[in-house]
Amino acid sequence: MHPFAYVTPNTVEEAVAVLNEHGDRARPLAGGTDLLVKARANAWELDAVVDIKNIPELMNLTIGKNGLSIGAGVPCYQVYENSEIADEYPGIVDGASIIGGIQIQSRAGLGGNLCNAAPSGDGIPALIVHSAVARIAGSGGTREVPVEEFCTGPSRTVLKPGELLISIEVPKPAPNSGAAYARFIPRNEMDIAVAGVGVYVELDDSGNNFESARIALSSVGPTPILATEAGDSLAGKPVDDKTIDTAANLARDAASPITDMRGTINQRKQLIKVLSGRVINQAVERARG
Ligand SMILES: Cc1cc2nc3c(=O)[nH]c(=O)nc-3n(C[C@H](O)[C@H](O)[C@H](O)COP(=O)(O)OP(=O)(O)OC[C@H]3O[C@@H](n4cnc5c(N)ncnc54)[C@H](O)[C@@H]3O)c2cc1C
């Protein structure tokens, strides 16, 4: 492995300055559970690794009346052990609590999961369905990007050289809403998703009709996918098997998987259909309380 400097800035400005100085030869380090694996495999030649965990703003985790703010360096366990987050954002907790095992979850966070931009990232679909926004800092100031637009390809994001993810901002869920995420893996835990589905639904006051919905898919395209047509098909419809089946079929059609050692195109499309039906039902149950 190429030797590199380990830098521990205390402010966003310092971190951005180091990243700018080294361009694509520097990388931010959050939990390091992807970064160290890739660095050891010589995926990059790094001159500097910029540890973000000494920057207070990036370690903030707050939940309030305007929503949830997840600092880019906050580890998964802090997200799923927070009872308020578990109550209000169970879909995000579904994702955070299956990323690796307990050791990984003690280091790895949703910020690193998003910036790593794996199509199989388990934390990303629930953020997308919650309409979360990524707050990014660079030398020109800060900007915001919807999470569904953040990943541009496998291991590729909208981040420009010198830019840093600050936090993920998740709006407060509407009344009568619920969310869930589930994946298929051949083993019981610690595996890469063959297919995954995140769902957010908002029901009317009776709990019998969908007001709106968002569905996002993982591991079935070069990036996580917002299946807009599938989610929109639920809006204004009764909560019944026919409506849910139609949405599940549209989610399957939105998937564009490849065949690889973990699954075939047909298997993955079928998995998306089955998982979509299940996860929509689970989100509905949660919305009904
Ligand atoms: C044994 C094992 C099991 C795993 N299981 C799963 C799993 O089940 N599901 C899953 O989705 N993933 C899994 N992973 C992958 C990994 O743990 C997750 O993607 C994790 O969320 C990465 O978070 P991190 O904080 O460790 O990121 P890091 O490794 O620190 O960073 C990941 C990437 O993002 C960049 N980055 C980090 N922070 C920032 C920032 N603030 N701004 C800009 N760029 C940044 C880094 O430079 C790096 O390129 C597993 C990994 C291992 C080793």
C-alpha cells in the first residue's frame, strides 16, 4: 500500500483545504470500513487520508421538529440505538442495523455508505424514500443535493474533488406515514444485497388509502434507483392487494440489474417484485401504528 499522511482536521474549512491541496490523491475517512479495504487493494494512490471524526459538525446527530440531521461521520449504532429515530424513521433504522455486523456498525455510518456509492448500499434506499438531502461543503461554500441524485455510478458521486459530505438532512415524516427497508441475501447476515427495496408511504386519516408513496431499489442498477412510477402508482389508491401488486410490478420494471456471481437478471427482477410487495405492506403496518 502506498504510504499516506493521516490528517485530523478540527473544522470543515481545514478538511476542505487538505482535500483541495491533494485533489484525487486525498480521501475523507469516516468509519474506514470501505476506505481501508479499497486502499489495501490499491484502488487509489493516496497521499492523505482526512479523518473527519474530529469535526464536531460531522459527528452531530439531532432529531427535532424539522426532521433528522445525521452528521457524515455518525456511526450506524448511534442511529439505530436512538429510540426517537427508531420510532420516527424505522426504515432508516432497518438499513443502518444490517450494514455488516456489530463491529462494522460501531465504526461505519450512513454518510460513508452514501459516499461509497455501492449500488448495494443498504443505507441509501431508505434515505431516498424519505426525500433526504445531502449537505456538501467545498471551497466555494455549501450546497445541497437530493440523495437520489447523489450517486452517479458504482463508486461515483456528485462530489467534486475537494468536496466533503457534511450531513444528511431528513425531513420530518408526515402524519400517518411509515417506512421500511429489506434486502435479500443468501445468508442470514453479513452479506451483500442481491436486491433491496425501501418504501415510504403516507396514508389518509382512515388508514385505508395511500396519499403518496416513494419506492427505492438497491443492487439492481449502477446506482440505487428511485422507482418513481411505482411509488406514484399507489397515490390516491386503496390499500389492497391489487394496488400493491401493480406497484410491485412497476418496481420490478424499474430495475435494470446485471447477472453476476450473486444473482441473475431474472432472479433479481423477481426479487424486487416480491420484496416490494412485502416492504409496502410493512410500511403500511407501520403507518397504521
Ligand atoms: C465486513 C464488512 C461487511 C459489510 N457489510 C455491509 C452491508 O451489509 N451493507 C452495506 O451497505 N455495506 C456493507 N459494508 C460496507 C461498509 O461497511 C459500508 O458501506 C459503510 O456504511 C461505510 O461507512 P464508513 O463510515 O466506514 O465509510 P468509509 O470507509 O470511511 O468511507 C467510504 C467512502 O466514502 C468516502 N467518504 C467518507 N466520508 C466522507 C465524507 N464526509 N465526504 C466525502 N466522502 C466521504 C471515503 O473517502 C470512502 O471513499 C461492509 C463492509 C465490511 C468490511
